Amino acid sequence: MQHDEAPLHSMNSSHMILKNTTGMSVPVPHPTHVPLLGPSNTLTVCQFCQASVKTSVKYSVTSRTHMAAALWSIVCCLCCVPYCIDSAKNSDHYCPNCARYMGSYEK
């Protein structure tokens, strides 16, 4: 069986081009780099303003924090402990330059 049809994809220097079932070319941009964020401030490049920054972190309470509080209340009546420590919360990272949300580190 010979394949006389054009390939389903071809590479271009700036982006990949896909051919759909009708034969029309559809450009697909490369995925953007998502920085790896940790539980504390992280050095990275903001994907919005392109500045090299150390992220600012805001900690948020999640359902896991509530479950840990329930467990602490059963074990030793100290249900407030998970709400007082940042290690029991998610870390939401923001760019200090443009104040845009960059991602979360979920625990």
C-alpha cells in the first residue's frame, strides 16, 4: 500500500502545522513553558511580563487543611494547628512585578 497523501504534520521553525481531514493546514503554537513552583518563593521568569522574578506566595486553605483539622481534633483537641501553619495549605504564586497569578503548589 502506497502513501501518496501529504503527512499529517510538518515542522516549521516557529510552530507545528497540522493537516485536518479536509486537507487544510492548521497552525498549532508550541506550548508555553510552565515554571516549576515549590512550597516557598521561587526564582522564575513570569510568563506574562517576561521579568525574572522571585514569586510572592499567598497560602490558601483547602479541603485537605480541613481534614487535617478534623484529625487533629480527634487525636488531641488541637484543631487549629493546620490553620496556623503554612505547610498544611496550598502555596499560590504571584508575580511581584505584574501581580498576576502564576500557579499553585498543592500539598
